[in-house]
Amino acid sequence: MLPVVVALGVTGAIRWRFPRVGWWVPPAAVVVVLYPIPALMLGVATLAVTRRNAIHRVREERARAEHDAVALAELVGLGLSAGLSFMAALEAAACEVGPPLADEVHDVIRRSRHRGIAAALEESGGAARRLYLLAARATVTGAPVAVAVRAYVAEQRDADRARALGAARRLPVQLLFPLALLILPGFMVLTIGPALLGALERLGM
């Protein structure tokens, strides 16, 4: 009983000193004192799930940014085919993509007015960095920028296709565990169960 009282007192003092601490802290402290091993296991499981969700969220954001970068390149290619300059096409395309990439493009355009197009593109990072580098290289060498933009789009499409094929190849391995754990036991019961029951009936059991 004394450890519980001490835990409640300490957590109460913490909540008084830091009012933003959640209401769940005192009950959690009591649970940790009374059941340390299950609480530790629950904490480890919660930490693992939280980390997994964070990694999944980062991957989703990265995939979304890459998709927006490809859409940006396609829109820039349309603007170039309509006779716009690369920066004008980039500025027009920025209005059709998500806020993070649009802010990144506007930053590139703003710096290009002070440092020049090639320098601004070469120094830029972010989701569309590969597009900026190809455009900067084409600007410096005098090659058609539209060709560099089309090459970037084709490169990203090939990378997306390769990722999709890789995920499809990993799918049978990922399905092996649920197949063995969930489907095979039921299949064994349905196939062996009737024969086993019949044998038990014949034996009079």
C-alpha cells in the first residue's frame, strides 16, 4: 500500500507543478507500481506501435511528396510546350500542387531573382531536387529544358513501377504468416476433423 501512496503523491506533485500533465498519469503510476512487468510490456508494445506509425507516416509523406514532384514536372512540361520559360512554367505549376511543394517552388523562384536561375536550381533541395538539378544542368549547357523535364518524369515513372513490382514480389512472403497461422488450422480442422470423429465413433469413444 505504501508504494501506491508514494506513487500517487509523486504524480500529484508533478501534476501540481506541471498542470499540462494528463489526468492519466496517477492511474498509470499506480499500475506501474502494482504490475511492473505487464506495465513494462505494455509500454514497450505502445512504443513499438508508435514508432511503426511514425515510420509509416513518414513514408506516406515522402511518397506523397514524390507524387507531387512528378505532377509538378508534368505541369512544367505542359507549360514549356506552350512556349513558357522554365521559371514561368514552374511558377504556374506551383499553383496546382500541395502547399509544401508549392512553398518550396516559390522559394526557388524567389532566390532565382537574386542569384540567377542555374544557381538557385542547383542549391535547391526538397522533393523536386532531382528536377531542379536536371533543369539547372540543361540551363548551363544550353540543352532543351523540356527534354530534361521529360527525362525526369520518365525516370520517376520507372522508379514507381519498380517499387510496385518489388511490393508485388514481397506480397507472397508477407501473406505466408497469416496463411499459416489463420487459414491452415481451419483447413486442417475441416479436412481431418470429420475423419477423426468417424474413427472415434467406430472405436466407441
